[in-house]
Amino acid sequence: LAGGPLPSLVGLAELEVFDVDANGVTGPVPALPANLIRFVAGRNPITGTIPDLQAVPGLTQFIVNSAQLTGPLPDRSGMSNLSILNVSGNELTGPLPELSGLQSLSAFIVSDNQLEGTIPALTDMPRLETFFVRNNGLSGSLPDLSDVPGLRFFAAGGGPLTGNIPDLSGLSDLVLFEVRDSQVSGEIPSLAGLSSLVTFDAPDRETCIV
């Protein structure tokens, strides 16, 4: 396609899927129809803020990565049915929302933004598989991961996070654990039983020891 501004979606009451990934479209994300299930507009020079997702109760995927979005992440109340939130590679600011109890969420991908604050608790999230918050300004310690037994990919490096690497026992599906370029320290936990693990990438610091 030739690109151009994103069109208005007002009045499209039956629209469920809108996918214009990597098409050169511009402008802000429009107001989303109430019946929309999937919105994909990544790898475009899209500006503006993330719209009110609370007005789209059935939305399961919101993917606008590698764009130029600004402002905060959506509030937890607008993510109740989301399975995928991917807004990595933007210019988003502010804290991470509370995430505990989002039982549909499988992928939370907000790497490469300007987010600050701490990583919230990850509890009562039975479907969470991917959690990427790398390359932000997040501080504090890493969360307890014992309540996300299906976690497969975790990346939180590239920021001023401190504290110890949490217990990883029980994460038998874990493929990637990455906290490089952070200030995480202490002992490397036991990796016994992590039969799916392909990459374990810890900070290159003398304080991170076996």
C-alpha cells in the first residue's frame, strides 16, 4: 500500500480485525470500534497516544511496535481481555500498570521505551508466556516469578534494576531469561529442571556469582 494517514474507524460497528502492519501509514491511532478484536499497526511512523482501550472490551491484541507513540501505557482496566500488548520501540513514558489478575494476558512487550517506576507483581496470570520490559528506566527489584509457571520469555535488562535474580525453579517452559546491562546482583539461582532453557543472560558484574 501507499501509506497515508490512518482512516477513521467510526461507524464500522462490525469491524473485528484491522491490520496495516508495515504499510507506511501515519497519524494517530484512531478511536477503536467497540467490537474490534485485533488492532495491528506496527512498523509505521504512527504518532499520538494509545487510545482508550476500556471502550473496546473484546480487544485481544493491540500491536503498535516500532512506531512513534508517546504518553502512558493503558490502564489495567483497559486490558482485561488482552492476550497481546506489543508497543515496544516507541517513546512511551510513565509507570507500568498493575498487571496481577490479567488472566488472558500472554504477551506483555513494552521494551525500548522511556518507562519508569518499578515492575509490578506478576500474580494470578496463568497464561503469561512473554514479558519484555528491556531498555527502559525501570528501577527496583525483579518480581517474584513463582506464580507464572508458564513463563517462556523474560527480558528486563538495559536499565537500573537492582536486587537479586528471583527463584526460577518450577519454570520448566522458560526459554529465555535476560537481565543484561542492569545492576542486578547476587548469586545465580539453580537452573536445575529448566529443561527448555536456551538463553540465560545475566549482568557482566563481579557481584553476580555462581
